Amino acid sequence: MATPPPPTRRSAEQALGPLPNTMSDLDSDDQLRLLIESVQDYAIFMLDPKGHVASWNKGAQRNNGYSDEEIIGQHFSRFYPPEDLAWDKPAMELEVAARDGRLEDEGWRVRKDGSRLWANVVITALRDPEGKLRGYATVTRDFTDRKRADEALRQSEERFRLLVESVQDYAIFMLDPTGHIATWNRGAQRIKGYVAEEIIGQHFSRFYPPEDAVWKPAMELEVATREGRFEEEGWRVRKDGSLFWANVVITALRNADGTLVGFAKVTRDFTDRKRAEEQRELQTLRQAVQARDEFLSVASHELKTPLTPIQLKLSGLLLAIRRSPGEGVPTARLEKDLEMATRQVRRLSDLVEELLDVSRISTGLLRLEPTEMDLVALTREVVTRYAPQASALGSTLELEAEPSVVGTWDRRRLEQVITNLVTNAIKYGAGKPIRVHVGWEQEQAVVRVVDCGIGIPPDQQPRIFDRFVRAVSERNFGGLGLGLFIAHQITEGHGGKISVQSTPQQGSTFVVRLPPRARATTVPDAPP
Ligand code: ADP
């Protein structure tokens, strides 16, 4: 086997690139040989013109596993895997290097132990001054680690791409910076109805209803560009023209230097959810309409009840006057009838006042005017006022109280609350004793109204403080179902709480707790 010539500086520079300046003194072939031999990170070796290994360095030994003795004189094709040998890649590479002066390649090579390495290979043809081919300088770097990392990245990108493509529930696709569709997945096909071939390259504004298409897509990209992300829900159009309710997220995609490269768009079809929501809203609306109709019927009935006796008494009196003109009506009858009419008018005006309070509450116009007052004195007044009515219905009405409970509250409104609780106790606890307690408990003023009446079914208890709610049939008991709602609003407006404990057929206890000073001045508490 012909011994190849020692490498010259030129050939070494061809293979390795320019050599550092400090090497300019190393003219001697021995020193250059020493340098090349000791390089560890590069396999540097010479081939004769036929491809037999002519020299071998430390790096080559490290990369390929052969010692000098084992490899020198062997053909370099043994570094190639069988699939490359099958098409004679080693010979082709030498041919190209001889023709072009240089060849660079990356590919799998085989180590002595049979394992593979991913090598970056530069083969440089070495010619003598007359141009005759003397051999080749081969420089090889082991890029196996980099290759593995690249491969891992490629695989993970591939996996991600496959994942995105196969997702069915989400339309996931990319837009270029001007909003033209660049990729398409299965979910997009399922939700929007287009296959990839017919939609890629089209502008995404075609997914919008005509009235939105003229402005919305541009606005969305603008926001996503400016803020990085845009999210909304709205109607979109499928290929077949049908509408679907979409949840849309658009994310701006930028490369490392910040240039906008496009947008990722994720769309979900929330049509079913939207329809269910609409159904629920409709249901609530229907219930509200029903509650209103029921209320109108109860309210007109309640308002009519006092009107009938008034009308009867007045027309009776009118008839009496007309029958015997000039004589007048006996004073006793006049007094009795007018007293009765006045009572009914008071009842009417109380009902109207309740209605007015509800409309004041719903417009935020129910004002509290807190002043210093004694809750015991107020409760005593109410109890005294209603004791005759209670006793007429067979109930005793008693007050147990501390000498005084003074705080800053709206007197008129608390009177309304206590009156409502006491009249309810008389109404729903007729024939049984009723007790009212007033005192301080844990720095709160507390009023308790206890009856032993019909009680309230447990499932109704949480509802009775709502508007228009009545837990009894209107045939047996009158009332608009507003008293407790108003009492609840007034108590909360003071910063307090109203609650109930009740057992059907045994009785109810209503408890009002108030902080020493009213908190708000409007009910409900107006935002600052
Ligand atoms: P109403 O004018 O119908 O009495 P309220 O708002 O004062 O309206 O009360 C709401 C409902 O709570 C009543 O219809 C009744 O069913 C129930 N309720 C209130 N107080 C009592 C009570 N002391 N005992 C039993 N049920 C009561």
C-alpha cells in the first residue's frame, strides 16, 4: 500500500480551516503531524487516492474506536452503515471530493463496536503542485448528541402536530399575519365544515356573519397583535351557512426577534351550551312572568277585599238618606258605618303603602332616616296597639324586655318591621299565646317574636323573605306576601339580619338583630 505524503500546511488548512497564527512557526512536518495527531474533538485522518486509511489521530481513535494499528491500511468504507454501502456512498463521496475539491456530508457512521454515530464529515482532495491527486484529508465531528437533540425536537414537534391535527373538539389552526388560513385540523373541519384543501389560503373573515365580517376580523387581529391575545364569544358561520356559537382565542405568534409571524386560533363550538343558557334564561323569564301574574291576581283580590264593605256601607247610607229625605241617618249607625269604612280605608292604604315600598326598594329609593331611639319603647307601642286585635282572636300578646335598648335606627321603618312580625304572629298564631322579647345579645339589639301557630314547612322557610312569596293558600289567609320581603330589606339596610325558626303546627320564632347604629341610608344599600 502506497504511503501517503505527509500533510502540508495547505492541506491541513483546507481540511481544518485557517490555522491559528501561533502555528506560523510550525513549519516542520513533524510539528504539524504532532498537532493533528493530538486533536481530540475532531477525527482527522488521511486517505490514499483509493480510500485506504493512511493516517489516524487521537480524535479518530476516540470517535471510531480503532487504534492506529487496526485501521491504517483498511478501506474507509468500513465506517459506513450497510444501507450506504449498498449504493456505494463511500466511492461517490471520494469522486465528488476529487471533482469539486471538497465534500461535506452529515450522516450515520459505524464505530468499531458496531454502534452508530452521527458524523459531520468534510473530505478534501489533496493534490500535488502538478495537480495529481495524492489522497484525501478527512475531518469528522461526532454530532450524535446534537442529532439526538434535533431528533427529539423533531419528534416532539411531530407528535404535537399529530396531536393538534387529530384534536376533534377544538378547531386549531394558524393564520398568517394578514389573516389567511395557513393550517387546518380535524376539529376545524368538524366544526366549520371545510376540508383543508378548500380553506387553506382563504381569509378567516369568511367564518363571520356578513355584518361582522367587515370589521370584526380586522379588529380581532389588531387586538391580538397589540395585546398578544384576543378572546370572545360570538356567532360564526359554517360552510353550509348555518350559525354556531363560538368561543374564540387568537394568540399572536412572534419569532425570537419579535417579528409577527402569524396567529394561532383556537375555536370551540359552544352552541349547545349557549342554547341551554338561553333555555334557562327563558325559563327564568317565564317564571318571573308567572310570578307577576300570580301577584297581580293576589294583589287585585287583596285590594278588592276592603273595597267591597266600604262600597256596601256607603251605598247603604246613600239609600237611607234618599229614602227619607230631610230626616238624616241615626248618628249611631252613621258612626258605626263610618268607623268601619275608615278601618277598611286604612287597610287599603297599608296595602298600597306596601306596594309603594316594594317599588321604592327596586328603584333604590327607600331611604332610611336613622335617629337615636329606644327599641323597647317602640315595641311596647306596637304590642299595645295590637293587643286588642290579638285578644279578639284568642291570643295573649306579651312583651318581655330590658328597661331600654337605645340605638340609632330609622324609627318608622323598624315600626313597620315589628308590626309585620306581630300581625303575622296574630294572623298565623291565632288562639295561642304570642310573646315578644327585646334586649341586647352580643352587642346587637334583638327583637324576637314567638308564636305557637301553624308554623312554616321547612322547604318554604328559606323563601318566605323573597318577594311575593306566601307559604299559605290565599283562601285561608290574606296578604300580599310582601311584608317579610320589606322587613328583610329594611333590616339588611340597617346592617342587621332577620331569620326564622319554625316547626309546622308548633309555631314560629322570627328574630331581628341590629347593630347599634344603622349602616346605610338607602335600601338596598346603594353603592358608594
Ligand atoms: P303575607 O302578607 O302573606 O303574610 P309576609 O311576607 O308577611 O306576607 O309573609 C310571607 C309568608 O310567610 C306568609 O304568606 C306565610 O305563609 C309565612 N309566614 C309569615 N309569618 C308567619 C308566621 N308567624 N307563622 C306561619 N307562617 C308565617
